[in-house]
Amino acid sequence: MDTWVGLVLDKSSWSFSSLLNSGGVSLWINIAVMFLIFLRIVAIIRTTKDIIHRTNSFGLQMISIVMVTLFTPVIGLPLYFLIRPLSYKMDRIPWREACASNLIACYNCGTLNAKEHVCCVSCGERLKVKCKECWNSYAHSFAYCNICGAPNIDL
């Protein structure tokens, strides 16, 4: 009886090399358990990286990480996929950056279009107006012509 307790409590049997030295079925069980632990760690790390790149909400980040950590990846990951934001933070271009990257917003529907386009790709509305004095084309959002200063009003 004492020898059995000594075998279970012997810390030398808990090392990685002793797990691989065991033969037969226990070897495959040990490998499967190590693989599942590895998958769980990878799922937690991947979820953490993904949610940080998708939102600035600290609460949503913590809920997602805790959910995948506490539940198994089999349950936690599908739940995470349901609650995570659909797009990354960097996919949403701020308007100031859109202006700097030669994009203009349609005044009718708000879709970003290239400055070279005459009509909106989404709704077909004209993106530019012609100045009544110098015939320069400029965006609807301008109050005055950028060449001659004539007001952007229809009389």
C-alpha cells in the first residue's frame, strides 16, 4: 500500500520526459492531453490578439478572453465568433484620413469615392458641381469655389 502512494506522489513521474517514456496507450493519452492543452493556449492567445485588433472596448475584450479561457475552445470560440465585431479597427477609415488619401464622401449617401469619379459608385449622384463663374469642378461640400471664390449656391 505504501509503495502505491509513493508512486503517485513521486514528483519524478510528473516530468515531460517521464510522460514520453511511458509506453502503450498511456503514451498516446499523454500526447493527446498535451495537444489539447496546446490548442487551448493557442485559442486564448489568438482570441486575445483578434479582439484587441477589433475593438477598443475593454469590457468586450475581457469578456471574450475570459469566455474562451473558462469554457473549452469548442464552446468558447463559437460564442466569441458570435459576439465579436465584424470588422477590424483599421478597416474603418476616419474621414480626415479619407480626405488625405484622395477620397471624397458622397453628400447624398456618405459612400467614400475616389476624387476622380464624377458620380457616386453607390447611388449615382453627381459628386462635383461646376462653378458658375470659372467652370471649375469642385465637391458639393465646398461652400465656395476653390479657384475664384464664387459661392456654391443655385440661383
